[in-house]
Amino acid sequence: MASQRILITGISGLLAPWLVAAAEHRGIVITTGRSAGDIPCDLSDPAAVGRLISQAKPDVVIHAAAMTDVDSCEREPEQADIANRKVTEHLCAALKQDATFLYLSTDQVYADVAGPHREEDVGPVNSYGASKLAGERAALEHRDGIVARTSFFGPSRTPGRASLSDFVVDSLSSRREITLFSDVLFTPLHAITLADLLFEMVQSELRGSYNVATREGLSKADFALEIARRADLQTGSATLGVSSAVEGRAKRTIDLRMAPEKLEIALARTMPTLREEIAKL
């Protein structure tokens, strides 16, 4: 991959700095964002996307740009569809067929039933999940398309943005009152692990959809408590609660755990547990 040109979208997002760090020793890195990056671009404009691809000439695209706020997507489903499906169509239409296109997707494409979920068990319950699933299908229309369904945490390297683990550490350190959801289960990876895995998937020439996740998940409450235990933080300001008690939010899948066996077989490796990933903080 060393001679390849790698385009990373969504440079202002939380994952992008980790992607750039993982990509720098693998090829020539080009970044883009609406008003940031090496080649700023409004990805909702197909003509602008055409110019971006013509200038960047990527062999690999890691498409991390997205509209990810679940409640905003529910209020503005048309905008979510543009950001998460149409943009993907624009990129794939402009991209040469032998370039690899990796689409970052979400655990919110799964139905609100007990997990861990396998790749075929989709059934989004909100506009965010539906728009990301539509984006997945657009990505897989590309000959060399890969879909990585995932979630992640880790120290933010993006100014003005905080990750979930940042929120936990900052809240407990300052003894700010927070509610920890005991009913929401998930299988996120540390961003450093995720970034390396994505490039391993590209290098292995995988195609299709994969859960890129830890082997054993935790509730969000236990996730926060494990962070606190390892960082020796007091938890007196935290209260256990359930997400269903929060009024006015878009419906969400509660059990977001994903089964990573398909990826483990494809890469001939075992995914880490969530506790092992928390230990990387």
C-alpha cells in the first residue's frame, strides 16, 4: 500500500486524526472536509466531488464523513439522506472502478432486538440508521466496496470535539452529575485499533459488509465504571439509569452489540474484548 494515494473524508470528525496517523506510513494521504483538509469539498455537490477525485486521484477512499447526530437525523431525514446516502453515491460515481472504497457505517443499522447482531440482521429503527444503511448499499454498488459497521472511543484529537470516553473522564474528574445507562449495550473499539483494522481490511482486499467490533461488549454504565476503575476516578457523581427515561429523543436500538466472527475469519485473527480496549486509554 506504500505507493497508494489514500483519500480520507470527514477530516473534522473524531476518527479522522486516527485514520491519518494510521495511513501516513501506508501511502500518500489526502484529506477533505467541507471547509477543511488538503482539498476542501462540499460532498453534496457532485461536480465538486468530481473535481476532488480528479485532483486527489485516490487508490483508496476511507469515507468517514457523515451526519451522525441521531436526533438531528430524525428531525431532518432528508438532510440525513443527502449526507449519508447521496454523498456516497457521488463519491462512488466519480471514483475509478479499481479504487477501493471503504464506507464507515454504524451499529444503528440493526434492529431493536437482542444482540450480538450478525451482518445480515439489519433493521434500523431511526432515520440515522436508515440513512446509513442506504449509504452502505450505495457503497457496495462500487466494485471494490467495503462496509465497516463500527463504533469507537478514545481521546479526541479533534479540537472542540469530545468522545464518549472523554465525556466520562471529564465528568467524573470534575464530579459533574451524569446518568450512566445500564440498558444500552455496545461493542466499541479504541480508535487506534479501529484505524489499523480498517487499513488491514483494505490491504486484505475484503469486500462486502463487516462488523468491526470487540468480542465482548458492556453496558454503557459498565463501560464508564471500568474507565473509572482503571483511572482511579471517583464515581459518586454518577447515577445508574435507563435510556428509556430520557424524553424527546429519537428511538434507538438498545442492544448495539455486534458479532465480529465474519471479520475474524476474514482476517484470521481474534478481535479484542472491550475491557482490553479500555486498557489502551
